[in-house]
Amino acid sequence: MPPKRKGPLQLVQREVDETKKQVDSLVKDVLSQGGSTEEAFRRCQELQMSAEETLRTLKKLTKADELAPVGNYDQRKQEEERRLQNILERLNTLSLELSPPGPSTVAGSIVTVMMKMQYDDDDDDDDADADNDGDEDKDERRAVKPPSMSDPRIYTVLSDFKGEQEGDLSVQRGEVLRIIRRTADGWWLAQDTKGNRGVVPKTYLKLGSGVDDEDDDNENEEEDDGDDEKDDDDENEEEEEEDGEELTDDGDKPSGTSHSNWSTVRKALTEIDATDVLSAMGAIPSGFRPSTLNKLLVEEGVTYRGSHHIQPELSQSQLSFKDLFLDPDTGRVRARQVRTCVCFTLWSCRMIPTPGVGVQVLSRHIRLCAFDGTQVLSNIHTVRATYNSKSPKTWSFSPRMTGILPTLLDGDCFLRCNSASPDLGILFELGVTFIRNSTGERGDLSCGWAFLKLTDDTGNPVPNRTYELPVNGGTPYERDVAVEASVTRGSPAGVFQQMLQARRQPKLIVKLKSANSRTRVQLSLLPDTLLHCLSCVHLLALHRQLLADTLLMDRPTMQNADLICSPILSTFPVLLDQPDLLDVLRSAWLDAETNMSRAQKRDLSFLKQEFAKVYMSSAYFLLHSPRLPCLRWADPPSEEQRARVIYATLDSLKHTQHTTSQSGGPEVFVDPMHSHLAFDVTELTFDLLHVAR
């Protein structure tokens, strides 16, 4: 009787079992210090490549490939994927330990990880080149080992290359370079004759110290062009095997591409980036990326912060304001209607994957902004999610709490935007801030993104209702990327299978709603472009009124740009970047409002005076308290210490106010019981030319 034929999934299972045995043997040899480190490192790299090849083969398998029906096919396939991911994680950790020393221990370790990820792609490129050289070169190339991590060689530059990023080495044709480190992604670390170091693309280099004639150069360029065309064809057939030497047109570099990984290596020469390391090690889901919106917040200064967008905007002539006017009849800020003004509530997120092992999550949050498909059009606002360990894949917002809901947790938001783009909508980026348990490194990950377009195909506003938005993997500039490799967006044949698959898809639930008349009036007083919490609208409107009084009424002339003495205007925008201090002002103002009569609440001049007193005796005092530590995002010890200082200071200030029967008086700033930072002119003066947009 002939032996029973094995199905593709069963063959992959046997390969996984064999790879696991080899990994166990390698770990045992390393622990017993048997054999050389170089030999163990070589074995580790071979096992990495073998495991990755098996994982790619496994991901391509479908139930239709089986020779006979297989029960629980999807579950068994996912189990094998998890086994391979665990094997790769062990190999990545081992590779970091065995990697040969380089200019930097950290850089060398990360380069090892990157080389593991990219060598298969580079090997594919070599095979494509070999097709033009004949079978002999194919055999030789198969015998060649991965390039050495620290083998110096002399190369000659074939064409001028001008560095575009920090860490690139600009070179000229005919220049002789010494290659210090070769990586499989094609960006090699080189040193010129003057001692300058940086990375150059290997396609610009030729082995040896001389340059051949022009014909040889042209021939090499034609070969490179041919290789690029082949690589483009490969990308169309399969997105997972991308050529690392090409960049996307929009400048966004997915973490799976070679050049993006080399950017990680380049950054690692000066700093450690835990996000890219975990991405390279495969310790996080495939659809996770370094946070795009967090990068904008960190690298673009105040451009995308609420403190910038709350400031007045100058007109095109720079001689007046574009979005700030006074009503001459009432003395109030003139209401301005914009193209888009919506109120919405973040409800919950479902089926959101969790980061891998060895990672402690410090914050789960959503960063949101106005977006038209190509650029961010507003400030970036952050709302932190609440999390229950019993339901790890569900995020919730706006929990029921006693007292005032903290601004950071408040999912009731508004968006004002005057953009005429037909593709305008709200971009939601689900993110986590984490720390690696083994190294203490921090990082920010995007767990996926969702987009709510605010107009339909005919240009009319979308109706107010609850929307279930699909959460996509990758970055907002990538399309059709699943959050997890195991989550596919196919079209199952059965209705029951469609229902099950729909339940497994990550979703963000958002509710568009209408605001009451009072809130709509207050929203019309705000800047043309702003996204923030609805609970703070009344504070923002009062600040806007004070701003108009100072800039449009109190200045000697409209062309006067001298410094203005106004501690409130100079420091209030900072509160939008420090939500705990904004909560302090909101709570203090609520207490003050409860003691006002109805007539006082309708008296604008009285409200402005009281607001100034409350602000100076609460948020302003805390801003310049030496006991208050600097705000650090998602740092529990720092957040707890700030909370203790805030509550203790407020209690002390309230006691002082009851004793002196004054609120916000200057006595508190000279009281020896209350320390205060040294006064600086910037905290007392409003610089119109510096802050106006």
C-alpha cells in the first residue's frame, strides 16, 4: 500500500518541528559555550532565514491547497504562525547576543536584526542579477554567505551621490571609499579619505580602487535599471517582498521596507528606538507602525499642538486678523461660521490586537485630527482610553465617573475646520505608549487608523448617527493593510462565515451628534480651525473674549506690536498642552460659577474679571510652581507626583483665600509659605508677533 501523501499544511508543520529542534540545539550549544561564536552566529542567521521562508510559505497557504479536507484549518494555521513567531523571537534575541562587535554595541545589535530581515530580499535581488550572468554565477551566488558585518574593503564611487538625510555620506565619482559595514539592504557604512563617515547606496560603488571607462558605467546602470524593473514586477505580484532600495512617493516608509529599517539603524547610531527594534524582531503585530501623529507632535514643534491653533491668525496683509473680530454693538467677539463644525463622541474600540510579550503598555489612546487624505489640517488632540484586563482587545472612552471627567479621558469632542477639501474628515490613530521590560526603552506605536469622511459623494454633510469605522493597519498613507496578519478581509461564501469574520475585524465606534444652542454659540467664537474637548468650550470662549479685548480695543493702534502685559494671554495656551492644569482651571471656574447669581452670569464684564482672578489663583500659580515636575507623557510616576502637588497646592491656596477673603490677589505670590519660580518677562507679557499664526 503506497504511503499517504502529506498536505501542504502538514509539511509546514514538520518544517516547524524540525526548525524548533535546531533552535533548541543551537541554544544548548551557546549555553554550553561549545564551538565558536562566529559559527553560532552563522547558524542563527541560517535558521532565521529558514524560519522566515517557512512563515512566508505558510501565509500563502489556503484551504483549497489541501489534498483532503482538514478540520479546524484556520485555527491550525494560526497555531503554526504563532509557533513560528515565537521561534523567530528567540532567534532575534539570540542574534542580538551573538552579533559581532562594531562601532557601537547598540548599533551593531540593531544592524544584526535589520540584516536578518533584509537578507532574504537582498538574496532575491542577487538571484535576479544572476539570471543575466548564466548558471555558473548562480551556483557561485548560492555558495556565498551573507556579507560580513565588519569586513572592510576598498570601493570606488561610480557616480556622484549627494546625501539627503542625516547620516548620508556625499561622495563624488572616482572617489575611493573604505567600506566599514555592509548590510543587506544596500546602504553601506563607508569612510572617505578625509575620515568622514556615512552611508552610501551600494549601487553607486564598485569593488576596487579604479573606475572603468564610461561604457562599463552605462552597462552597470542598465543592469541596475533592469533589476529595478524586475523588482517592480515582484512588488505587483506580492506586496510582502518589497525592494528595499525604493521609497514610496509620498515619503511614508512602512516599517516592512528595507530603507525604513535602515533609517532605524541610522537612528540607532545616536539613539535607541524601541519601536523599530520590536518591529524588526517581529514582536508586535504586522500592521503596527511607529505612530505617525506622535511623530508630528514631537518633530514639528508647536505646529500641531492646540496651544498654537488657539492663537489669533493674521490676515494675508499681516496688518489685521483673519479670524478675530469684535461686534461693535455688543462688544463681544463676532461669531464666525466655518465650512465644517461637528460634535462627536468616541464610544469604543473592538478587537484591537495587543503588543507582544516583554512590553508593558503605559497608555492606550487615540490621536485625532482633521485630515484630507494627504495632510493634517488641524491640531492633533489625544484622548486616553480606559482598559479592562478581562477584555484586553476592547478600549472604552468617556467612562461614568463622579465629579468632573478629566479632559484627557473625555471622548466628547468638537472639530471646527474651514477647509474646502471634498475629502475632509477626521483621522483617528489608535496608539499605545509602551516600555520594554528588558531595556527600559520607551516607544509609541500605531495600532491602526480609521477615517470618518464628513461629506458624502454629493458634498452634503453626513448625518448625525453612530458609525462603525473599520480600523486599518499600517499608516494613513498605506491602503489595504490588515492590523494583524491573521485578520484577512476576504469574502467568505457563507453568511455565517461573513458574520464571524465581521466580528473579528477591528472597529472604532464613533457617534456624530448635535450640540445645544448655547454650545453652538460658544463654538462660533473659537478659531476657524481647532479640535478639542466639548467640556472646555466655555473656557476657550472666555479666553477668546479676553484676547479680542486686548488686541482689538486696548492697543493704541492696530499697527502697534509692542509687548502686552497680560499673564493670562501669555500662559493660557500652554494649558491645552497640559490637560491636568486645564482640569484645575475648569474645576476652579465651576466652583466660582456656583456662587454667582443669574445676573452675574449674564454680565460679561463681571465674568471676565472673575475669570482672571480664578485663573491667577489656580492654573497660573501652578504653572510656575517649582514643586510641579515637568509634564511627561504616559509616565505614571510623574503623573502621580503632579497630581499630588496640584491637589496640595490648591488646598493650600483655598485656605489662604478663605483667610484673606480675596481670590487671586498678589499677596499669594509673595507669601513665604508658597514658593514660586523666579519671575520672567515671558510669563507676564504677550508677544503678538511671536505667537500670531
